[in-house]
Amino acid sequence: MHLAILGRETPELPRSVLFAEADLMALACCHQHAPNPPETPATLGAAIHRVAWLGGFLGRQGDCHPGAAVLWAAGRNKL
């Protein structure tokens, strides 16, 4: 729940607040289907969206921020 609230209210925070650097690199590689992570680092909001993507979040234009249920599903099914 804490992850969902921080992603919604303060997405511009540094991503190192909640994620280790190795976790972020693995998450970026998985999300982009690439062997190497991107050069530009993601914000906390982008990292949370990538975790939510693992739980089935589509991130369409009309979708709101990912909630606790989809983040829980990501941790339960993929991580």
C-alpha cells in the first residue's frame, strides 16, 4: 500500500527511496525485453508503473495510477 501511495502522490522522488539499483536494472530489462538497461534512469513513478506492469497494469491513457491490488499481484505472480 505504501508503494501505491508514494507512486501516486510523489512520483518525482528518486527511485532509490524504495528500490535497489540492481532491482531497477532488472526491472527495466524485463519491461523493455532488452539485455541492457536504458541510459536514462527512471523516476519512482516510472519504476512503480513497471512493477505494476508485471501484475497486469496496462497503463493506458485513461487508466489511473496503479493501486495496491495490481502491485500485490505483481509481487505474487512475477517477482
